[in-house]
Amino acid sequence: PCAITELSDAYVTIALDGPRATEVLARGCGLDLSVTAFGLNACTRTRLAQLPVMVRRMTHERFGCVVDRSAAQYLFDWMQDAAAGLD
């Protein structure tokens, strides 16, 4: 016996793109996001802004962050605040 549960609507992907994307992510997690340590298509689970998030490097300057739908707005707002602090 087994059970299968559809979870595709349980997660949201937030794309972070730009030359300072790694700096924004570095403000909320301890990963080494340099291209040599975290190369193209690298993917890992980590804590970002105190949330469990799956981070994937899509290009040198673009990341996809998969987070639980209930926390997506918080993470989006956090990213905007972190990016604004880089100015």
C-alpha cells in the first residue's frame, strides 16, 4: 500500500536575477555562491532569511528560490529589502 499526494501547488519559485544577485542571497544564507563553488545548474537546500529554501543557479546571474507558498511573500519582501540595502 502507498499514498501519492500532489504537492506542486505547495511551492513557489522566486527568480532573483542581476549582477548583484549573489550579494542579495549572501545576506540571508551562509552558502558560498561563487561560480566555482556553486556552478551552473547547482541546486541545494539551505536556510535563506531563516526559511527552508531550495536554491538553484540557472545562469551566472540568475537564481531560482523554491519556497513554501505560505512563506513566499515574506521571502519576496525580504529579498526586496536586502537588495535595497545594497545601494
